[in-house]
Amino acid sequence: MLTGDSPRTRVARLGQSPNARNSKRENEMGKILSLLIGAIVVVAGLILLFAWWYELVIVFKGILPLVLLAGGVIAVFAGIGEFKDVLKSKK
């Protein structure tokens, strides 16, 4: 360490801002906070999954035909596209 260097000069020489330590600490706190909120949401989701199981099954029963219909339409269009490609390659 050179004599007469202030902490600000040493930090500037390293290419870091004087608030680099604080921003790192804030970043770590943000990660911990997001982890904590995520855990709370997962627990709430599990509780509501069991509490509203019957309603969830009803929703799945209502959505399943629409999902099958959409998947079938996509598969038909993909098959038509493949068929057109085969016809073009034969020409």
C-alpha cells in the first residue's frame, strides 16, 4: 500500500466504485429475498392445490378437450406441410 492513499483512491485504482461493497450486499439481499418469496409462494400454491383440488379437476376437465383440439389442428397442419414438401421434391 502506498503511503497517503485514501480508501477511495485504492478502490478507484482497482476499478471499482466506492459503493461496490454496498451494491454487492444489496444484490445478495435481493437474491435472499427472492428465494424467500419463492418459497412462500410454493407453500401457498401447495396449500391451495389441496384445498381446491375438486375445482382444479373441473378446470382440467374443461381445458382438456380444447388442448386436444388445438394439438390435433396443429398436427394436421404439420402433416399437410410435410405432404406438400414431399410433392414439391417429386416435381
